[in-house]
Amino acid sequence: MSQIDISFPRVGVQETSREAYYENREAKGRMVKMVVEAVRNGSNCLKAIEKVTGLPQSSVAGRVNDAIQDKLLRYDGTVEFMGRRRKRIVLA
């Protein structure tokens, strides 16, 4: 087996990465707002937020963690949802 050396020009890579970083950050901010609004409207666990917002569970979990770090949400005990015990999410 031989190795193939692929070189890409470095011109513009940093600027492209910077744009993607800021676009992703803005999208995360919008998702955090969606998650907080879902909790405000009565969704109180990851699965409930997932169903209301239509976001994948991994995104909901990440945005809930972001909101907890920003002191917008917090965990408070447990709740039963769809036949399972889940962490209750409430406004901070």
C-alpha cells in the first residue's frame, strides 16, 4: 500500500472556520432559546422537550446543558414521562 499525499491550500481556511464557528454559535443560541421556551411552556424533561421542539435528543441534551451553565435552567428531582422516570428540568 502506498500513502497518498493530499495537500490543500491554506488560503481562506481560517476565515472559513471562523464563519462556521460563529454561525454554529448563533444556531446554538437559537436552540437554547427554543429549549428554555419549551420548559416555560410546560415541558419538563429531555424527551418532552425533544417531542415539542422536534430537535434530536442529543441536541436537546447539549442545549439543556448550555442553559444550565448559563443559569437559565436547572434539574429538580424527577418526573415520570412515557412510563419512565426522568430528570425534571425547571427554570432557574
